[in-house]
Amino acid sequence: MDLRVGVIGTGAIGEDHIRRLTHTVTGANVVALSDINVQNARRIADKYGAKFYATGEEVIAAPEVDAIVIASWDPTHAHYVLAGIKAGKFVFCEKPLATSANDCKNIVEAEIAGGKQLVQVGFMRRFDRGYRQIKAAIDSGRIGEVLMLHCMHRNRVPGPKHTTEMSIKNSVIHEIDVLRWLLGEDYKTAQVLLPKSSRLAEDGLRDPQIVLLETQSGVRIDVESFINCQYGYDVQCEVVGETGTVRLPDPANMEVRSGGAFSYEIFPDWSDRFIEAYDTEFREWVDATKRGIVAGPSAWDGYVACVTADACTEARETGAIVPIAIPRRPAFYKK
Ligand SMILES: NC(=O)C1=CN([C@@H]2O[C@H](COP(=O)(O)OP(=O)(O)OC[C@H]3O[C@@H](n4cnc5c(N)ncnc54)[C@H](O)[C@@H]3O)[C@@H](O)[C@H]2O)C=CC1
Ligand SMILES: O=C1[C@@H](O)[C@H](O)[C@@H](O)[C@H](O)[C@H]1O
């Protein structure tokens, strides 16, 4: 039987996930949805044959809904995740799990109190073919012990109402999660450097930013976050080991030789750049949910990412090197 999914938030990625659950992933069906933008949500409900509900809470309570996808704005996530846990339903929550570590802690505690893991966080880079290849290379020992990582996360232009804080809590949070997953260890300290700001960064936005992380074993990481780079969506990652390096491949795209020049298209945003990762993420989520388990990034991973992002925010505000106090992982969240 198909997994019957209710979606909260039908904006850019919410609609894309509805399309993917309907047309790309087998074994699932979007039966209910809600958004405060009622007109757009009704249009999407009609298009995909789902039932429109006036509130997210009604979607969660709907008897025909087995599992929830949350794709509303970041500050709304915690409330809906907690409601999903209370209803005993599986929840896929787009990143970040919440906008504060304290809200994440409440989610983790609620999940533990309920006695069953239900929540997966939308850290889709763990499902990307290139990052998976890097992980396999690291785990095989092919480049020796990892010493350093050089990463880049560039967006062409920021989304509406993007703030300096969001560059880390909404954007670099992807690196915070995926690098921790690649290395299999948590972070120890954070520092944020603020280079000269782009003149195209409006409303006082500090952009670019450089996030420096140190892991518990001493691996050093630099992440350039540049939200206003203008030329395209560009994610890079190079891992330097004792005996070699591995680098994230760019997605396959056509090469053009024309007019005396060689060119290679760079995607404009995340939706095309990571399309295969999102597809794989949802295939695996539907499969695991039908088996009654959480197999992807957990609420614990969302919590640790948020603790780290909060430390980065403090580091940016104070200019200090901030220690990152990662709580001890409960046995409930097996590694
Ligand atoms: N994994 C990834 O690579 C990506 C993740 N995201 C995450 O997905 C979420 C949505 O992002 P976008 O689609 O880009 O934003 P968006 O602004 O296009 O869509 C968000 C939608 O949520 C709705 N909404 C806001 N508050 C609501 C509430 N209380 N109840 C129901 N609906 C509500 C808005 O009306 C809007 O339609 C964000 O949390 C973002 O961080 C977004 C883009 C990529
Ligand atoms: O999650 C995402 C967006 O919300 C965020 O704003 C972008 O910076 C990220 O690259 C994208 O993957």
C-alpha cells in the first residue's frame, strides 16, 4: 500500500517535493496539504489531487495521513515536528530541524519520551552521489587520515528576507551536517571571519562569511559562504588527507565549445544541482517509513547541527573562537 503523505508548506521546495513524491518516487501518494498562502496551496492541491486543509495541525491530525513532510519556513518547523511526534506519525522535516538548539532539544526529548524514532531531517547532501563517493573514499583509507577540508557554498542571490544569521543557520548548516557525517565526528570549536562585504549585499547583510571549524580530533575546516555570488549555485568540497585528496565532482552537464571558448553551465540554484540527491533522499525515506524506521539524518543530527550553528553565530557576533559543547548522544540514537 502507498504511503499517504501530508505536506505542510507548499512554496518552492514543498511543491517540488510534492511533484517528486507524485511522479518520481514510487510507493507514496500526497493526499493532504496546507500552507498559509491559501491560493497557491489550493492550486497545488487541485493539480496533484490532494485535499487542502486550512492548517498544518489539521494535516497532521487527518486520519488519511500516515506521514508528514514539513517544508514551511524555518521558524515554523519545531512546532509542526512536535505536533507530528505527538500524533505518533513519521515526519520528514526540511532543514533546519529548528532555529534554536533549545527547540531541537525539546524535539529530541519528545521523541525519546514517545519511545520511537519518527523524525528525519532534510539534510539531502548525505544522499548526493558525489558526497557518498567522498565518504567511501575516506572510509576506505585511500587518502590516509583526513587533515583539512576546504569548502565553498555559493548562492547566486539570497532568498527573500535573508539575514546575516541565516547564512549559517539556513545555509552553512548543510556543510555542518554533511562534513560531520563524512568525518564521523563532532566539532570542537567555531570561528567566523567577515571579509570585506559585497556591495550587492543589501540591508546590512554581511556577505561573504568564512566559517572555520575544528573537529574533536583536530581536523581543520574552512567554509566560504557567499550568498550573493551572482554567477550561479556553486558547492565545492575538497578533503585533504595524509596521502591524497578527494574533491566533490560538479554535476554532469554538457560542455560547449563555441565562439572560441569552452563553457560548462553552472546551475542557478539548489533545485537542479541536488535534484538526484532529493530524489534518492525521498526514495529512501518512503522505503524506510514503510518499514517503520528512520534511516536518514535523525532529530539528533538536527540537534547537533543546530548547536554547532548557534556556536558559529556566537563566534560571528563576538569575533571569538567559541567552544562547541555537543551533548552526549543518548543510546536511543544509535550511531
Ligand atoms: N534541503 C534543501 O536544500 C532546501 C531546504 N529548504 C528549506 O525548506 C523550507 C522551505 O523553503 P522554500 O520552499 O525555499 O521557501 P518558500 O518561502 O518558497 O516556501 C515556504 C512556504 O511555507 C509557507 N508557510 C510559512 N509559514 C507557514 C505555516 N506556519 N504553516 C504552513 N505554511 C507556512 C509559506 O507560505 C511558503 O509557501 C525552509 O525551511 C528551507 O530552509 C529550502 C530550499 C532547499
Ligand atoms: O537549503 C537550501 C536553502 O534553504 C538555502 O538558502 C541555500 O543556501 C542552500 O544552498 C539550499 O540548499
